[in-house]
Amino acid sequence: MGKKVRKEPETPSKDTFDPLSIESKKAATVILMLSSLEEEVVAKACEAILRYAEKGDENKSSLVGLGVMEPLCHLLSHGDSLVSRNAVMALGVMSSNNDVKGVLKKMDIIPLVISKLSPDDDVVVHEFATLCLAALSTEFTNKIRICDNNGLDPLIHLLSSPDPDVQKNSLECIYNLVQDLPNCSAVCKLDGIPPLLHLLQSEFPVIQQLVLRTLERVTSDAEARSALRGGQGFHQLLELLSSREHSDLHAEAMRVISNCMEDAASLPFLRESGKLDQLLQFLASPAPPEVLSAAAKAVSRMARSGENRKLLHEHDVESALVNLLATENGHVRAAACQAVTGMSENGASKDRFRQLDGIRAIIPLLANESGEQREAAAQALSRLTNGSPPNSQAVYEAEGVGPLVQLLQDPRPGAMLHAAAVLANMAAQEPLRRSILARGGMQCLVGTLQAADAHALTSAALVVAALACDADGRKEARPGQRVLPLEDLAKQNVSQHRPVIAVSGKPDHLVPTESSDNKLQDDPSPSRSSTVLNKSGVRSPSKVRSKVRREEDRRKDKDESGPQPDASGVKPWTQQCDSDLHGLVLGAGRTILPLRDERDRCVTLAKLVSDAMGGTVARDELDRFMWEIHLSELKLQLQSNVIPVGMIKKGTFSHRALLFKVLADRIGLSCSLERGEYNRAWNKVRLTEAPPDIHGCYGRPRAYVVDLMHSPGVLMRSDSPEAIRYQTI
């Protein structure tokens, strides 16, 4: 072995610095350090900016003024992971400041921030990147940029992050995004419902509340509601409702369930799972007002389906709603009125509310200081009294005429419209009509008839027509030989006044004339006259009109108290008063005239006609519909083969088509009535399929057959196989 030689230490290089600790108390100096070529210096500068910004909003604004944003954002894509992470952290903390948001919006930084949501980045980067996006997503333009850059997908994936801060920030961003309806559907398509439901089990209440608020918004989409049912979401929500420990979440959970009640499939799902009773118990429980209000709204949405209304009636939901009408909270009372409105589409429920004295509980709300409560109460009464003389009598006995007349001058249009509907329903009965006149009902209509709103004009015209059924009403309706402002409106060629003319039943003039016996004479137009049926199907309205007039001529000089026998001893035929048809006309006017789209009007009227005549009848159920027995009973009851069409509650093709035509004529909706063989009849409407072009010209309209039997509201192209099948056996 050779001799060991001692190794001399190496001389340090002359062109390198020893490690140098750099400190600065000036923000401007630290910002300059962001442009350093040394990663360690830049990383420490980012960390210093982070600490400075955390001290308050004023510091964040001062950093913006010193020009920190451009170099800081540039560092997000730095090759050194520590520099990039510290830059993201600083940006996340600063992003809550409005000045920072303004600069970031101009810089279009969102795509770069979204890139930091990659699974390859660590949890700290995810936390502050989502914090930045949550702050930016409160602004509409930034929402669009986040979605356009596919930011929703990684945010949904981060809901499964093990870090609760990442979960919370991602939830906040998603919640902001779903305020725009298209994003609600996008969350469902990206399979976002399961991770949202999983976070309901979080130990952090703030996360649970954010989940429920997000679900409340997302379930405005039908696919999301279906996904919620399929993912056991109902069970989780009901478990929350049954837990006293989570009482602070009950209101939000109930609102989500309320949204889900939009679907007809939701209530049967609850019934089959045994959860319906549990849900309805909240209506009768001493729960907070927010929970009771949400529960009542859930009932309102359930009641949109006829089958659901029957099921809710079987569970005596009316008793719980009447109890809610007596609560002290105004929002609960308003929500209860809305639920009463929905349930009142069911005839048995109408009677049940009267038996429970629910009408008397609603009357005081007509004079409430809250416009919301006044309108909700009037709407409930309009449904309760529609086609129900006993309920109209109950309103009268509860001293409701005075408040309703006052509502005709209410500044809230909805309250006025619904009050007018109630009064029109009540005016079908002579004692109630006189009470309305005695309280100045006709005078209160003067101001309404001078309004510019077409809906208000229509409602007022309906009441005038109802009140002018006797001499006293006509005297008040014709001060100075003018029918209030109706004569002026009839002379104006303005499209918004057409509903008034249509409802009045006179296509060319509105002003009725008085005959020598002081009776109002109606226009003999066949399409506007009262309509009845004979045993063979459709009877010509004009022939009925002519027959009635001949009978009136024979009785001109006789006692008007009742029909008189002729020389042969046979009592002459008199036309039946069709109060049911009158109610349907009023209901169609209230429901359909506010709709602007012609297609929507046709669909809504078709559903109304179907509901009035027995509902949907499947093709294979036609032979078991038993409409013939129903008509035979009516003929026996009336001792006549002539049946008022409004009395038919089980009608087939011809009856429904006739009713559709009558109601369509009364509301100014153009359609035809056509008849085939074997008691088949149908209606055709002509609709344009495309919007107007740049010159305002519409495409050529097409003819559609309206389905009133099997799928009410479906419009079938007149030459389609479906339409041909509908018209034939």
C-alpha cells in the first residue's frame, strides 16, 4: 500500500455567494422579489405576501395597487412545486377582495386555476385553488368561464376529497354555479348527486347546510330529482328530519323534499317506502315556521296530480292545513293557503275544508297587511268556490263579501284577479249577488275596467257579466246608459282587449241591449251560445237557441215565474241553467288567458276539459269507462234527453270535443270541432312550429288534433298515424 497523503481542502469558488438571508418590511420590495430567478427567494416572497394579505382587506387592496397580481398569477405555472403552491395559496387568500376580483376578471386567470384541481396536485393546492374559484364564482361572467373551461367536473370529484376545507370550498363554488339552471342539469349528468348525498353524513354542519342548499337548487331539474330518488336520497333526507340532533337542518331538508314533489312518481315512492306518514306528521308538529312553511309547499306540489290529491285526502291532510291557517307566522299561513288552493282541485277536499271551517279561517287573511297573504287567501277561495255553491255560501256566511269587494281595488294585481274570480263564482246565486251589489261591488269595478292590464280587464268583465244577471245589477252597470267603460273597450282595436270581448260572448260588440221586458238579449252567434247535448251526440247550438226564442215568444205575455202549459196541456221545454259550464268558463278564463303562448293555451285547456269529464282514459280501458250509464242517469234526473254539457262528469270523445270548442270560443282560442263515425269527435288547432324570422314573419301553420282522452294535452299532427287512430275505432 502506498503512503497516505493528506488532502488539502478545496478553495471556495470565487463566482458564488454564500447563503444570504433576505428580509424586508416593505411590500413593494417583496413584490420585486417575485421576479427573482432563485426559487427559494420567490417561494419566500409568495409566503410573505400570503401572511401580509391574511391581516385584512386593506392590505389586499394595497397589494393590488402595488401591482402584485400579474407576477403572482404568472407564478401559478412555475416549474418549482413549492413556488407554485405558495403562489396558489397567496392568490386564494387574496381572491375574496373586490379589487382583486376585478383584476383577475380582466386577466382571465380561471383556466390556470382550474388546472390546479388536478389529482396530481396536493391537498393544499386543492384547498386554495377551490377557495379562489368559490370567490370568483359569485360573478356571472366568471361562472360562464368556469363552466366553459370544464371546471364543474373536477369540482364534483373534489367533493370526495379527504380534506373538509376542500369539500367546503368545492361545495360553495358548485352552489354558486347551480344558481344558473343549465348547471343544475350538468351536475346530474356528471353524476354529482351521489357525492352530494354522501356529504350529508359530514360531521361539519356548515358542509351539511351547503349540501342541502345545493340540492334544493339542483332538484329544480327533473333528472336530478329522479337521481335523488334512485340514490336513496329520500331516506337520508327523512332521517335528517326525524333526528332532533339535526333540527337546524330540518328547514333545508324539507325544501329539498318539497322540490321533489314536483314529480308525480315521488308520492307513490314515499307511500311504498312507508315514509309518507312521517312526512305529513311535520304539518301537525310544533316545528319551526321555516319547516312548516316548507312542508305546506311540499303539499302544494304534491297536489298538482289528481292521484296525489286523492291520496292526500285519504290521509286527511285538510285538517293539518286548516290548523296551519291559525298559526301566527305569516309565511306559514300563506304557504297553507297555497296548499289549500292545490287540494281544492279535488271535490271531496273542497267539502272537507268547508266542514272543518277552513273557509272562515281564510277570510281574515283577505284584509291582512301582507300582500302575499291577501293574494294567497283570495286564490284559495277562488278554487274553493269554483263549481261549489255551498262553499260560496260559506264565504258569504263568514262575512267575506266586504273584504273581497275591497280587494277589487288592491294594488297587488294577483289579489284583485283572484278576488274577482271569487265574486264571479258567488254571483251565480241570487242572494249572494245582491249582497255583492249592496256592498258596492259594481262601483269598485269601474277603476279596474279602466286599467291597462288585459288580465285585470278580463277578470273585471267576468264579474260584471255575473252581476248583470238581474235588473239591479244592470242598473248599476249602465250609469247614463253606458256599460261602464266596456263600450269604449269594445270599440278599440287593441289585441290585449280581445279576451274581454271573448269572455263577453260577443265577437263584434260588447254592449247588451234591453228588450221591452227589461231582459238582456244575447248575440245569436252559434259559437257563443249555451250548448247542450241530445242522446245522439252533438246538438246544434243554433237550433237550441231558436227553440228557446220560440218558446219565449209563446210566453211573452204570461207569468215569468215558471213554464206554462200550452193548449194541449204539455209543459213547454225550457233550457236548463248550466251553472257547471259557467264555472268552467270562469276557470278557463283565469287559468288560460294569462298564458301568452298559443300552444300552452291549447295544452292547458285540453287538460282542464279532461279533468272535468273524468280524466285520462287508456285505450284498453274505454269499454270500462261507463260513460253511457252516467248519461242515462243524467237524463233520468233531468227527465229530458237534452243534457247541459257542464253537467257531464264522464264524457267520451264527442262530449270532450264539444266542451273544448265551447270553452275555446269563450276565451278566444281558435279551433275547429269535427265529427266522425261511431260517436267520435275531435278538435283541430293550427299552430306555427318555428319562431318568427328576422322580418317578424311566422312560418306556415300546421294543423294538430288535440288529444282529450288518452294523453290529454298532446298535440298530434293531423296527418300522423296517431291522429288518424284517435279519430277512428
